Amino acid sequence: MGFQHPKSIEEAVRRLLTELPDKDQQVIRIMAEDQLSFLHISVGNYIRNEFGLWESNVELLKACCPDTSSENADDASMVIIKALWWKLQPVQ
């Protein structure tokens, strides 16, 4: 059994929680939601490359961009970053 890319947003977030160092998770957690676009180059690039968004991971692309006719790796990575940010927020 070989390496598999995540197929859902939830799977992608779970993987990021195991792969990102705690200090990076803390930085993301304390960011304001409107600052998440600053992660496009760093975390976003990691997501696009490691999760196969530039390749053939159509399932994850469609999960991230269900309301568009064309799946976009950049948009998909931001959906995952936002989901990660929400997961890192303290329970209220």
C-alpha cells in the first residue's frame, strides 16, 4: 500500500495537525481570519504540493470547490487553511 493523498477537507486537516510543528499551529491559531491569505505562499504551497492539488487529486479539489465548474489548487488550499484555522480555534 503506497502513500495516499487526503480525499476530504477533514482528512487534509487531520494530516496537517500531525505534520505541522506545534509552533506553526500556534501561529495559525492566533491569526485573525482575514490574515490567513498570508499563508498562501508557505502553508498553501505545502498543501498544494503534498496533497496532490497540482496533480490528480480531483477528489480533494472537488471537496474544496464544490460550487465551481473548475477546481483551482490555489482556492482549494485556502479552503483547507481556513478549515485548519477553525479546527485550531478554542472551543467557545
